[in-house]
Amino acid sequence: GESVGLHLPTLSVQEGDNSIINCAYSNSASDYFIWYKQESGKGPQFIIDIRSNMDKRQGQRVTVLLNKTVKHLSLQIAATQPGDSAVYFCAEKAKGYSSASKIIFGSGTRLSIRP
Amino acid sequence: DVKVTQSSRYLVKRTGEKVFLECVQDMDHENMFWYRQDPGLGLRLIYFSYDVKMKEKGDIPEGYSVSREKKERFSLILESASTNQTSMYLCASSSRQGVGEQYFGPGTRLTVT
């Protein structure tokens, strides 16, 4: 991949354990949040999203939690597998922007899996 | 299967050259985006387009321009490449309502020498 010189927060998890990846956001006007996964050599891939009127949303093996009080977002991956190794990005969209407007990505967390 | 393709995976250009990066999507999406990705900085939006011939500046448009003559194609142009434009360039598309669910291409690694 492109990891030379990359300085990301990292998380190392034992295969089979649950992973929790955290993200803090600063814009209290953000009303929509998204998690992306980027595997080495590929573009980011949408995982799951959540709107600000919710505090929890579940997908297949993934759960996103939103705490608006402390502006915190987390992604939980159940029973982590080797294929979950990737960089995970949170992203946010501010309320009031047009539907075509941009979302803002965080800097990412690299998840590595120990066998 | 949805697909966003980019014209090159790797590109090496000289300082001052004009560079074209092409992106094509087959999902009939209204929105298309160009990002650059640098170590530790995440993805930064350069330009986006919400319709044919429409474009809006993102966070770092300086030194770049874009063209969207057809719905499926969005081009990024570096008028005069500089070494600080060495980066990974990612194209994405989304439906009009699904701006958060963007589909990305594999990226173009551009090196400017």
C-alpha cells in the first residue's frame, strides 16, 4: 500500500475479538455521519451511515454509535477477521448544505489484526 | 456491480506539464468528486460536480480545474504540475440523494518530478 511515512492512529486487535474505532467531530451542525473502509491499494468503500436523530445503527457485523453530547462517533466491528484489516475513515456532512455538497473526512485509523 | 474507473493507476509527470486525470462512472450518478489523499491528512476535496457542466470548489482547488461535459465523465486538470501536487488522486460518485454514500475509483498515484 501507501503506508510509507503514514502517521495514523493505529489499533491492533486479536482475530475474533471485537474492534472499536473512535472518531471525534467538531461541527455541532453536522447531521449525517458515515464510516468508510479503505483496503491497501483500493479506494474507500462505504460501510455504514447514521443520521443525527439516531444514536445507534447496526449493519452486518458493524454497529455505529453516535454521542452528540460529546461529539463522538464510534464504529464497532464484531468478531474481527483478517479481511477487516484496513484504514477506517469517519466522515460528516453539515446540516444546511445542499444535497450535492461535500462531506468532510477524518484522517483515518489503521486497524491491524493479530492472528 | 457499480463501477468507478480512473484512467491510470500510476502516472509520472514533469514539473510544468499539463496533466489530465479521467474518471468514468457507470451508475448514472449526478454527483462526482475529486479528492487527493496524502499521508496523515485523510481525503481532501478538490472539486465536485452535481450535474453536467456544473462544478463547485472544494477545500483545495488551487492549481486544479475540472471538466464535466458528460454525466458519466469527470476530468481533473493540473494546468501546470508542481511537485507539491504529487499525491494519490481519488474520484468518487454518488446519487443526488446519497451524497454520503460515495463510490470510489481505485485511485491514481501521480508523481511530479
